[in-house]
Amino acid sequence: MSIKDSLFNDFPSISSKQWKQKIQFDLKGADYNETLITETLEGINIKPFYHNDSFKQLDIPENDEEFKICQTIFISNDQTANFLAKDALKRGADSIQFIADKKFDFKIVLDDISNVTIYFQLLFLDKEFVFDLINSSGTLKVYLNIDLIGNLVKTGNWFYNNQKDHEILKSILKKETDTSSALGVDVSVYQNAGANTVQQVAYALAHVNEYLNFIHNNEINLVKDINFTFSIGSNYFFEIAKLRAFKYLWKLLLKEYNFNINANLFTQPTLRNKTVYDYNVNMLRTTSESMSAILGGAHVLSNASYDTIFHKKNEFGERIARNQLIVLKEESYLKNNATVHGSYYIEELTFEIANKALKTFKEIEKSGGFVKQLFEGTIQRKINENAQKEQDLFDKGELVLLGTNMHTNLKDRMNQELEIYPFVKKKNHQTIIQPIRAKRLAEKLELNRLKSE
């Protein structure tokens, strides 16, 4: 018998019913539900305790490998991008994300880079360029992250038009190799625009289901991987449960198609709660968010610099962000999501989020699918409704961002620090749907403070 077994043999087993009776007695007449039960914006009731005789558990796939540390680089100059990538790999990164808004010389960008995974975020769609990129990637594992619907969501338009975009996608999917993956699903925009955790999981499923239908209808059999980009917020346990719930529901969705497609989870901290004032607190936020991502089962993490919303890319901020992940991985021994298995609270949160997200997903499919609801404005309206609820809580001080709407340092002066514009920019161009825009909670408050400096 182990010491643990012998220790607990000395104490009687207490049921959840007995615990609740004791709590009700100690409340001295106060209502248990009104005093101790908290309802979230997702409609989930948070209980004061969780017990092994009542919690619900799902079969969640665990990661066999350690998470990868990713450095994100925008390609403005091919040689500079190559230098930054090789420097990041020397300093602890083991994967690279390149963002590009125009064609580039991939032979220069990828020169002398080997044995790592490369993620591309192409803000344009060019079939021949992608073909050349696939053919030239060699032994590198490459994720192309082509997301027609994601572009529609963020810009309000297709790249060209619905038909041409999907014809190009079909051609690219048929060119996939064992080392290249074409499809990506950008879920991060929903979180950054104010969607709650249930909505994010449901929209991720509905979003990717459009592609699964397309793959099925066109009998495309080469797709083995899809890359999902999630933004992780600061609601620590909910964010862990969010990724776990998605993993569970992904398995269920694949069974409906009889597909065997791996979901690669690429994660990054949210920008929604990042602040201009008292900006060093952003490091605490990204640390917590990165921990949630790891414990939730993320395969890749690309951390955000503490000053990313108001400073241009800089070596110091990038190094600190990368080192945060190195500390979590190498010194805190947070390698993957195996450590949360069996946690009553997280297991039940996972169940609740998965159950509610599945219900929302089915409602979307019954109404005609995700793209149809985007054109009707239903998805946008529901995200805006939740975002406004969060904004109201922030404005009343019930949703707290330390240093911004609580414990504010009024001596902070930031006007001279703004190298880039940190607020939502209104774009006056014609769109076929209302785009979904990311917006930070502190924007209104910060604009007022900047005006008074």
C-alpha cells in the first residue's frame, strides 16, 4: 500500500451531497445558488466545488509530443526575413510563421533553414505561387493556411469571387504532399472580436465544416492535416477547456465524414485584453494565456510581445516573448496537456463547453451553414452581442484589466510612445458581408486618456 493510500484510509469518504449540506449550514440561511453559483456569459454555472462522484468527463486526445515554440515574422524584405528566422531558431524557436501580403522569393526566405516546421499566412491567393512554394519546400513541413472563409470574415470579401476562390483551392488541395498542408482555419478573429468560448468552438467547427463538405463533394483524398489558429484569452481554466472541447468535437465531426484528418492547433495570445497603459502587465497576461494553451493541448505557440499593439517589431520585445515560452517549457516543465487529465473542474468545463458548442453548431448547420449565416449577418450579430456584454462589464469595472480600469497610474504618458496606431481603423471600401473586426476592450478608455495628455 502506498503512503497516499494509507493516508486517505484514515479519513472517511465525503460525498458531494454531504459537502453541499455542510456549506448550506455554514451559509446560515443565505441562498446557496444566489450566493455561490456564478453564471458566465456562456451560460455555464460555476459551482463552489467539484467532486469525483458528480463531475462529467470526456475522452480527450492527449499530445504525445512537446509543444513547439514559434517565431512570427512579417516578410517586408526577403533577406531580412531569412536573417530573423535563422536568428530566432538559434535563440530557442523551433518553428517559424511567415506572414506576407505579396509574393516573395521563397528561395531567399527559406535559405539555409531545415528540420523545422514552417507556417505561412498569405494575405493573397495565387495558385502558381503556391504550387512553386510546395515544390520548393523540400523536406520542410509546410502549412500554407489557405483560408477562403477566414479572408471573407476579416475583409468582407472573397479574394476574387466564391467560384474562382474555390477552384483555386481545389487545385491546391490536389497538389498537397506528405510534407505540405494547404488548409487553415483562423478561429482567432472570433476571439479577438469578442466571441465567448462556446461561440469560438462552435464557429471553428462550422467554419471547417464548409471545407469538409467541399472536400467530400469533390472527392479530394489527399488532405491529412488542417491547421487551426486559436487566440487564447485570460480566463485561465475556460481557455484550457476550450481547446480540449474542440479536440473532442473534432473527433465527432470527422466520424460523420469517415475522414482521418489531423487538427494541428496553432495558438497565440489574444489582443483583446492587451493595453497601451501599464503595458508591462501584458507580459503577465501572455504568460497566463500561454500556460492555458499548453495545458489545453496546443501543438504550437507563437507568443505576442508585450508592446505589440503600439510598437513596431523590435528585438527586445520579440526576445522577451520567446523567452517566456522557453521558461514555461524548459524550467516550468509544461510540455503538453497530460497534467490536466482528471481535474474535476477542467473536465466538467470541457463537457459544458463541448455540449453547448455542439448545440450551436447544429443550429448553424440546420439554418444553412456558416457561410450562409455570415451573409445573413447572424454570426456577426451574435459576436457583437457578446462583445458588448464584455465591454459593459469592463466599463463598469467588473471585468478588470489591472493598470487600466483598476489600480490606474495616472502619471503614465503614452502619446510619444505610439509607433503604430493601436485602435480599430475604419475602412471605407465596399464589402459583400459585414467583416468581423478585432477590437480591444480598453480602446475607448485609452483614447480618452490620450486626448487628455
